[in-house]
Amino acid sequence: MDLSYGEEYDAFRQQTRRFIESHAQLAPARHEPDRAKTIAWQDLLLEHGFAARSIPTEYGGYGADLDILEARIIAEEFARAQIAPGLGGQGIAYLVPTLLELGTEELKKRFIPPTLRGEMIWCEGYSEPNAGSDLAS
């Protein structure tokens, strides 16, 4: 059984490795948070398609087709090199996809680009009477 990703993805893996080798010194250290360095790193990842890869360019993403294997390769290679893979969190994981699917054009343009660039950080807060923070109660 051949579990390789195939030649096309091998080429993408090599491209990803070359990017990491060429730019690793610019990545923020995980144990020394530096906001300016983190934002600069995120900008570089956005520019080269290693962050927000399938988010449309009009909202600050790279504009590539959604490809789960490319996303997996990016995650694997950044982990292998022990390099920060870019920003994540509530905004990028939950807000951006929700806005892309359901948001008005005004909301998309107002919130997605600064969220992807790390200029706007999101969190989720909720509470329910007699249920604490358990939304399923």
C-alpha cells in the first residue's frame, strides 16, 4: 500500500521546506513572544500562501483552492522544523469561516483582513442562567 501524497504534493512539500529554510530566522521564538515579530511573520506567511491559504485575496488571504493535503503538508513541515505556523485562535478558526459563509460584504471587508493579519484578536464569551458555561445544559 502506497501512502505517499504523490508527485504533485511532493513538489509542494519541497517548496514548503525551501520557504522554511530560507525564512526560519524570521519566525518568532515560541518561548519569547514578540508582537511585532509575530505580525511580521504572519504577513510573510500570508504573502507566500502558508497562512489563510484558501481565504479569498479580496479579504486578505492567499486565494488558493482549498486543498486538505496542502494544509496537512504545511502543518507537517512547520512542525518538523519547529517553526511557528502563524496565527490561529478563535478569530481565524471560527469567525473568519463564519463570516465567509454568512457575513455581509461589509462585515467581511471590515473584520477578515485585520483578523488574518493579527491586528484584531477575537475570543468567545458566553454564560447562561443556571447552566454556568456549559452551553449544552
